[in-house]
Amino acid sequence: MGRTIELRPDSPVAQVAGVVPRSIMLPGNLTGQVRTVRISPEGVAHIRRRRRQWLPFCLAHIPEVLSAPDYIGQRPRGDHRRVEFVRLVRRPGRWLLVSVKFLDEKREAWVNSAYPLADAHLTRKRCGGKVPPPPR
């Protein structure tokens, strides 16, 4: 078993947020040259600004979502380099969405955002074809 990833909310430098296994096929024409995903201090600040009360939850579960998502998708009219990973975490379960930008040309991958999803929001995304289940 690999080392546990623990994200710090006050880190002044970029941190490893998690690893997307090579067995997970990314949507579109993304290859995911680099599967080690990082999060910048600005990325952490973004999550804090938008969902302050959820920051500890998001940081604690981002590695888990990236390593074993229940759903993977992209926004139809969004940036084709961004992939949304969604997983049901904890008990009682709560859906967590982690948005990652894969910069294959730079051999980098970065967390853009992370936030909890209500069941109804995930259902709308699934019905709209935005987050189909990952191939198993």
C-alpha cells in the first residue's frame, strides 16, 4: 500500500493532491501524460473562498476521489482539458466532485476545484450525459 496523502490547507507550495491510476481511461482525446495531480496554494484558496465550511472535507477526500472515482466526465461546452471526478465518500455518504485540468503538452495535472454535490445535482449531471460511469 502506498503512502497516505494528506493535504494541508496552509501549505505555501504546491502539494500532491492524488494519483489517477493508468487503468482509468480519460474522456476525449486526453491521455493524461502525468497522472500525479497537484494542487496549488491558489487552488486551495479557491476552494476556501467558494466553500469555506467544506474545505477540510474536500482536502481530506480529494486523493480518494482521484484514485477511485465512481463517475468521470466533462462539461460538454467546457475546456476539453478539464475532467470531473466524482465519488461517494464517507458514511453517511456525500458526493465529492474534483475538477482536474490535464495539461498533456506540459506533462502536468492540476486540481481546479473541489466541492460536495447534492444527490439531485449529480442526477442532473448524469441525465445530461456530463458524468457517465467510468469503464470498469
